[in-house]
Amino acid sequence: MCYNHGVIAPPLSTILAGVPLQTPLVAAAGTAGTVDELGDVIDLRLLGAVTTKSITQEPRDGNAPWRIIPVRGGMLNAIGLANKGLARFLEEELPRVRALPCKVFASVAGHSEADYVAVAGALDATGEFPIIELNLSCPNTGTGRHFGSDAASVRGILAAVRPAVQRSKLFVKLAPDLADPVATCAAAIDGGAQGLTLCNTMPALAIDVRTRRPRLSRGSGGLSGPAIHPIAVRVIHEVYRGVARDARVPIIGTGGVVHWEDAAELLLAGATAVGIGTLLFIDHSAVRRIVRGLDRWCADQGVQSVGELVGAVQT
């Protein structure tokens, strides 16, 4: 068993863009509180990393309730990037970041290139975040998908942010419904991305048939959970085979992971690490089961390291 008295040993330890992780599991942005709140219910040593809420320059209250609802096959949310803003985040959260028993990745959002540059640069300067992830795919704000909508937009924002990030590895988080995910990811890599997070939530809408109004206050929101899992598997597989493998750019695969088999699918499709999001709202005990399942899977597959199974789907 790989988990023994809080110590994670091979085969689940892995390397993501040069960053050692004790397991390939990453708590996705926006699902683990601001930094360490998840530690109240999960042993964070089971995770390779926790990703912060997306941080913006200014504080944001987010959208009005209802902004998160269950739907068949998953969850619909329109939280609207609620966060305390860069200044308070740096003042209040850095001591907590340093105390965590796993890595902490920082998620960045903004309304303009200048916002992304300022926030990413400030977080990078702390030296506390081995990976900074640019959220270019939030469907729940007016500008949330503007910078990740196509190859030219992604290349442009990367060209602006890349010089401001010197210590951290720079990842971009993209949507599952891109017209050409391979071309868009190729543009991200060309612009300086050192990793990809695929995929964010799928734009969706739920209507209350009695009131005839949208169930979310904003109207549409982002669909996550098991319903989008096969979409994420396809996108990751296409991007890995189409550009990421040859460019040696790793992928954090996210989308509907509930069981260890879901995580294994994303690894086989080409993900080096696996993001967990919606599950953290539903069943905290599942993280330990996923770790145990992946450990047994590696043994059954006869590999010494989970990294040997990345992209190993036979087609």
C-alpha cells in the first residue's frame, strides 16, 4: 500500500513540469476554499497539490445566489470568481501556504492583460507557488472566456504574462468546448505555457420549469462532474497526441473524476496529474479511495511509476 502513516511512496509519486508531487491528484481551483480549508476534512498528504481560488487584483463578491446547484450528472455553478483580492490574499494566506503538507498552485484571473500580468507577477515574486495557472476559461463572468476563446487570444495573453513569471512554471486552464483544442494548446505552448490544465467546466443552463426562470441567478453557468468526463478524456487525448507529447508539455487533466478508474482514464489519455473538483463538494472520503485504487492499478499494470502509464492508451 502506498499510503502508510502519512507517507506517499512510489508508484504514485510523480513529476509535473519539474515539480515533484507525492501523488498525481490535485485539488482544482475553486473547490478547496482559498488555500487550506480542505485540510479540515481531508488529509492533504493524499494530494500532490491544492490549487487556490482564482485570485484577481480586486476583491470580488461573485454572483448572487443561487450560484451553485446540483443537476443530473453533476453540478452547475456560476460563483463568479469570488475572492478576497490580491492584496489581502498575500497578507492573509501566505503563512497558510507555507504550512501545507502538499504543494500549492496559484490560480490567476482578470479582466485585462494588465490584471493577469500584475497578479501572476506578484504571486511569482513570493516564491511560494511552483505552478501558476492562468484561468482563461471561466464561463461565469463577462470576460472569463475572452482570453481563452481561440488560439490568437491565448497566444496574446501568454506573451504578456510570460515575462512577469520567472520562478513559477506557467500553466493555462482552457475550456472543453474549444473549436480546435490542439491548435489552441499549440498556441499556448508557442506563447510560453509550460503546462496545460484541461478542462474547465462546460457552459450550460438549467431552467426551473415552475417559475420558468433560470435556476442560477446569472442564468447560465459551468457544468462539471461525471457528465463532462468523456469530453475531458477526448480533449486530453487529442491534445496529448496532437501537440503536448512532442512538446514535452504536461497536462493536468480535470473533468468528472469520481472513481479511481476516472483518474486512470485521464492518465492513460495523456494527463500527468489529475484535478479533482466537483467530487470535493460531495464525498471527501473518495480521495483516499482514489489513491488506493490507483496504487492497486499500478501494481496490476506491472509498472514501477504511475508516470509510465501517462498517454499509454492503445489506439
